Amino acid sequence: MNDAMQQRLITILAVTIAYLISQYVTERLIDLPEERGVKDDAIEALLKGATTATSTILASILVRRLLRS
């Protein structure tokens, strides 16, 4: 598999993982207030950044392990 195809697979898998993680976090761990403030926006930004980084790392690991087999 060439590098471009591998990168596409990592991107698609990362988006899927990020979606699943964000759904879990939003539904189970975050209590959304009626009126959002700057603090809520900052927490959301940090969570989105962490979710994106985590999902990209997991997708990369999965793709590399699958291709090694």
C-alpha cells in the first residue's frame, strides 16, 4: 500500500474514532449548561484537541499494525 493510500486510511479511521470518542465524552462526562460561557468554550476546545490527537494516534497505530501483518 502506498503512502497516500495509507494516509487516507489513517484519516478516515481517525475521524471515525474521534466521532465515537466525542459521542461518549459528550453523553457521559459533560453536563452542558443552559447558557454557555468562555469557560465552557475553552473546555470544549481542549476536549476536541485531545480527541483529535488521540484518535489520530490510535488510527496510525492500527493501520501500521494491520499493514505489518
